Amino acid sequence: MDTLKSIWDFFQNDILGMAWLNRLIGSLLNALGLDVTKKIGGSVQFFIYDLIKIMVLLGILIFIISYIQSFFPPERTKKILGRFHGIGANIIAALLGTVTPFCSCSSIPLFIGFTSAGLPLGVTFSFLISSPMVDLGSLVLLMSIFGWKVAFIYVIVGLIIAVVGGTLIEKLHLENQVEEFIRNGKSIDIPQEKLRVKDRLKYAWEQVCGTAKKVFPYVIIGVGIGAVIHNWIPEDFIVKVLGGDNPFGVILATIAGVPMYADIFGTIPIAEALLGKGALLGVVLSFMMAVTTLSLPSMIMLRKAVKPKLLGVFIAICTIGIIIVGYAFNALQNILI
């Protein structure tokens, strides 16, 4: 048993977490005369290490996920969803959301296309919630920082929020709250040509390059914020605002995440730094969920597709779900970490 634990710890810390890279960067900076135990040196080490780690993992994960995604173009996804009904359709939609692009703004055009094609509104919203909040890449990256228990439960509760949220929207019969140009739109069924392995590999590499260029600025911002939190903001302040003594920490973190725009790769370094400073786990994960699901730019885009009432219902369902999950994670923190 101890051998298995040692193997797993090595995989999590040195393979996924790239602890060896952190040690290497620290040694190089020390050799250059920069003391990594001081604020400036520690900030530089955190920035370089997290930036390289996230971009390497990002490239590998996007390549794998994009290869899988090449089997699920929009038309095929639409046909798959069209075969299911009831809560089963919501579950399938949420699961399919895990192999789509990483940010909510990328998912909204697919949501519009699926809605125009006549798929049930609740099903399309399950997809819309799941796509930015949960993906295969988030599972691996979360595992590298928070451990497999937190990563696994995060994905499960994200899927639950997507399924419950979509089901509630379906039960409320808000189809008339979708803008008319979408309800009256027609989806053209374009036949998908069969792709060879070479084509899929090329597609995956193009997605790596395209996505890396798109998210790189947000990763830099996220890592920069994380470095400041990690080395410059006093631990007592973080604990006071986002620790166990503040019962409103989850709510504050959820609200704070809304104005931001980033995918999960940009929020992870911030979350890592906050957790290291003493913020509660549920607070950190609520912040991540709010940024990826309820960011202001994506809500502005969604408003072009749906009317205020439906947008308000969507925001309320996601917000309540995120807050509940946050407090649940706070209660289970000692067990999970």
C-alpha cells in the first residue's frame, strides 16, 4: 500500500505538478544571485514555474482533447443529443460539454446553433453550463494542484449543476425567452467528411496553437496575480477575508469572479496562491466556477441570444449552485486535503 501511495505521490507531484521544475527554476535563480526566499525572488520563481507548467500541460491536454473532439463536430453532437429525452438528454449534454472549448464565450455560439436546430432549451443550457465549468483538462490540472479527491468531486458537482440547472430551465418552459432570430433560425445539416488519423492530428495541433494564442494573455495575468498573492499579500489578510472566520467568504468570492474573464487555466494560479495563503477550499473553487461560468463578457454575449428573464434565471441557478458547492467544500476541506 505504501508503494502505491509513493507512486501516486510521485505522479501527482513530479509528473502533474512538475515539482522538479519548481526546484530547477529555484536553483537557477539562486545561481543568478536572486534569493527565492525573498519576496521578489519568490515572485519570479512562482511566475516562471506556473507559466511554464500551465502552458505545457495546456498544450498536452488540448492536443488530446482536440483529437477526441474531432470525433464530435457540432452536427454529430446535435444528432447525439437529439436521440435522448428528459433528464437523460441533460446528462448527455453535460458530458458532451466536457470535450468542448474551455471558455464560456466559445460555448455560446454552439449553444445558439443547438437551440436554432430545435434541441430542447434545458438540454442546451446543460451543455452551456458544463462546457466552461468542467472539462477533461480541468480534471488533470486540478489534480496537479488540489489532489485527485478535489479534482474528481469538482467535476462531479460541476456536472450536477449543469444537469440540475438545465432540468430546471426545461421545467420552467422559458422557450419564449429565447430571441426570435434564434428560435426561427434553421440549422443546415452539413455532412461531415471522414477524417483520417493524419487529419485529426493536424486538427489537434491547430487547436493547440490557436487556443494557446488565445489563452496565453489570460494565463500571464492569472499567474501574475497569483505571484502577487503568493508573495506580497499578507497571509493574515487572506485568512481574514476568505478564511473560516468569514462566513460570507464563498459569496464574496463568487461575486468577485463575475467581472473577470478567463478560462480555468487562467484561474488556477490565482486559486493555488489563495489556497496557499489560507483561503478555504470552497471559497477558492467558488471563485473559479464564477469566473469560468458567469464572467461578464460571456453574459453580455448570452444576452444577445436570450431575453432578460431567461438570462436572470440562468445566472440565479448557477450562482446558487456555486455558493452551495462552495460551502459544501468548506465543510469537507479537512477530509479532502
